[in-house]
Amino acid sequence: MKIDLNLFTVFEAIYSEGSLTRAAARLNLTQPAISHALGRLRDRLDDPLFIRHGHKMRPTPLAQNLLPEIQSALAQLNQALQHAHGFDPALANKTFTVAMRDVIEATLLPPLVSQLNQLGPNISVASVTMERKNLDAKLASGEWDFAVDVLRPSPASIKQQKLIEDELVVLRRTHQTNKGTMSQEDYLNAQHIVVSSRPSGPSLVDYSLSALGLKRDIALRCQHYFAACQVVASSDYWLTMPKRYAHILAENFDHIELIELPFAASSVDVYLYWHATHDNDASSKWFRGFLQDIKLS
């Protein structure tokens, strides 16, 4: 049974609006045209589909059963057309699913939301938990559109681009005697906090120290930087962490200072990952460009 696809667009509009008049306005059609289209669909499906109750059109059980499939089909068709003709963020209705850690969430999401609202009012972002061991599979399956993480080895099917440049710094309670200054000896003599979900093992800064033949004193391991900052604010422990997130957290505490590391350490740049099958997808290309152009505070 062949059915004009435009009839399903009319069906979805009537269902969503609950009114022939509002459906006509939404589709920029006349009410007689909407009524005619509904009549054709009723004949094809041998069901009234919508029954008038007062000023509202109520869907029949068949219409209720049809709605999810019709909405899904229209969404797929719209996506296919966007892929063929480009992606207009001002008109698009789309959700991008992005996996990231809480550190990156705090750094990236505030400017992302602010700038995204100006470009794509109907575009939303779903930030989900980063599972590094499943990153490749989640991107390949389409469950994630993107992942944001530090540099990692990836197969050829996973594409990447640098998103945020960052470095490690030290947070400590403000010292009145040597405020703003720190030697390598000071760093090695201090007691340190490591933030990690693992119960043991070196961190990135420990690898850098080991390459110099040095070692620091780890007095505490915890899971979150905010908790670590609370400890720093009430103790003499020092915390080494990414600079951008350090600036965000330091604003929540009095008498905490941020100091550059007194030795060379590996950068903690952040990368964007996506699957090669979406490399030429118009919406994916737009979002990658948008993320690349975000102005971080």
C-alpha cells in the first residue's frame, strides 16, 4: 500500500498540536488542505485516527500506536536530508551524546551551553560517563557521538583532534612567607594528594618525576578534585592538577593559591574522538567545528 509521505507529516503535526488549525499554521498550509490530507489518511488506514472532543482532536488507539514509528521514520528522513544538503544548526533538532569525565564537564560545558544556545536553539547535548575501556566500541555502535579525553592510543577507525591545551599546576594553601613561589625542593618536601579512581599506582606527574630520578611523598589518594581542594584548604597538603580546572575550583576556596610546577611535566591536553563512519556526516562535522571554536574562559 503506497502512501504519500506528506500525509505522515500532517499526521504528526495534528497529533502534536491537537488541532487542525494549529497543525495548518505549523506546516504553513490551509485548514482545508489539512482536513483533506487527514481524510486521505483515514481512508488509507480505515480508521478515524483523530476524534474531536470539544476544541481538541484526540487520537484513536491506532493513532497512538502509529505515532512512535511515524516520528522515528520522519526523524530518519530528516537526518538523511540534512546529510545530503548540509547541516543548519539554526533549524536542526538534534541531540549530541558526548562522553567525558567530570573534570572536562566543568571546563567545557559552561561555555558550550552559552555559545550553543546562540547558534542552535533546538540542539542539545547529553554528557555521559566516560568509560575508557569501551570508548572504541561505544563510538562504533553510535551510542556515543563523541568522546572527550586525554590523548590515548586508538585504532584507525577512531578519529581525533586536539580540543583543549592544558598543563599541570599546583594548588596549595596560601603561604605568607613564600607566596607565589616554589622551588623543586619545596615540591619534593611537601605532602601531596593524588586524585584517581585507582587505589594505587603513579599519576602523570609521578611519571615525569621518575624520568628525572625524583619521587614525591603521596599522603592521600582520593577520587575527586573538589574533595582534594577541600583538604588543601584545611591542611598543608599540595594538589597537582590540570590548570583550567584548578582555576575553576580555586574560586570556591579562600586562601588557596595556584603555582606553576617547578619542573617539566607532560601536558594534559584534551582530545575529541569520533568514529570514522561519521567523519563526513554534516552534523558531526558542524559539531566538531563548533567545539573547536569554543572560547574557554
